[in-house]
Amino acid sequence: MKSKLFFPLLALGLLIGFSSCEKQQKNQETKVVTDKQATETSAKDIFFYTAKHRADKYVPTEEKMGFSSQIQSINDGEFEGNTSLKEVWIAPQIQHIAIKAFSGCTSLEKVHFQGEIPVVNDQAFEGCSAMKNLLIDAYTIGVDAFKDCSSLETARFGEHIWWLRVGAFENCKKLRSVLMGIAMKKIDDGAFAGCTGIEEFTVPNDFKNRMFGLVSESAAKWKKVYLLSTEYYPVPKNCTPNKGCTLYVPDAFLAQFQADAEWQKFGAVEPLSKSKYFTAEGFWK
């Protein structure tokens, strides 16, 4: 019964999708629903992919695509190699994006995730070389899921992100900003292999002794680092401070970080409450 309420009409379906998206991204800097192009796109401009299209093995030639309420997941390789798609809305009822679902969609510029999604599976968006920004509330990002997304500049995750698997963002050489919440639990070695342009990133609470090493290839380019921690801790051995970078730390431990000679090798040590994204405790603003 619930799924029938999402898209009784195309226009209503689009409206509901945007409303759900606004709710789930409320803690982040940019809301998918407030994206100017998304809000100005009318239902008639979007092709809605249905179960019948799937049964008929229809290959979309449209540039903008949404999904009907009948579609609960996106199958293995379902849109692999499609060079027509430029913009896709992932409806709130979709719970799984399977292996290579959008792999090689080289024209795909924008993906609007309109709700929480448990799994973006292995190689789901590998080689989507036109995609520039990722804003997603997912639990797991699979192996090589966004590998070789050569135009990707930002990767920002909602509060539910749990696991980034090996190669998740491998060779995303233009990736400059990676923002996660304090509760992040698992990041595999190699998740950011070849990401040599990262300038801004968070260090979640459980990664204080690993995160710097995971993004070490871009150490000379670091500009802003956000330590999301429930305690003060000394500089990890794999951290390479530089004077061009500002370190943001929880307000409660500011004095301790500022007094540490090693942390002082950063350009400045500031409280998280002065940052653009986090509160004094390290949660999303």
C-alpha cells in the first residue's frame, strides 16, 4: 500500500521524492531538494522507468530519468554503458543499487539520492566520468563503486554511512572534499587510492589513527581537516601537518590541541563551532 502512494501521478511522484529528500538531508550543507535545477525540473521533462520498461528490456535514450514506485531496486548492470543519461533521481523506495548498475554511464552528471539507501554495490557507478558531486545517505559504498569517476569533486555522506569498501573512490583524482559524520565505522585500505587532490576531509571518531594515512597521497594539498573526536589525542604517526592547513577540533578539547607542539605544525587550530559543517561536538549543522 505504501509504495502506491509515491507516484500516483508523475507530478505528485516528483513532489514526494523531493520532500523525502529534504527530510533526510536536513543536517547537511546542501540539500538535494534545494538544487536549483532539480526544483525547476517539471515532471513532464523526466522519463519514469517502470516495471514494464524493465520487462521489455527498454534501454533509455532520455537524458533525465526517475523511477516509478514499482522499482524497489536497480538490477545488476541494468543501465551499464548508457551514454544518454545525464541526470537520475533515485526514489526513496529504492533500497539497493546492484553491481555495475550505472557503470560506464559516461554522460551521467547528477544523481539525486532522495532517501536513505542501504547499499550502493560494487562498481555501481564506476567510470561515470561526468559526475561532479556526490551527496548521499548510504550505509555501505561497495568495492570500486565510484572508481574512475574522474570529474568527481565532492563526496558528502549522511549520518548513516557505515562502510566504505576498498577502491570505493579509487582514481578520483579531482576529489577535493570528503565529509563524513562522527559515527563512521569502517573504511577499507585503498578506499581513496589514487585520490591525490583531497584538500578537505573529516577524521571520524574511530579513525584518528588511520584516516590521515588513507588520504596521505594528498597531504601537501590539505587545507581543512575536521577532527570529530570524543577525546584529545596526540598527532598520529601517519599524519603530515602542513602550514597551509587549518585543523578544526571539538571545542571542549581546543586548549589541549592548541598547546600540543606537533598539532601546532598546522597553520591554525580552530574550534569545530567555527567550521561550516559541524557543531562544537562534531555533528552536522
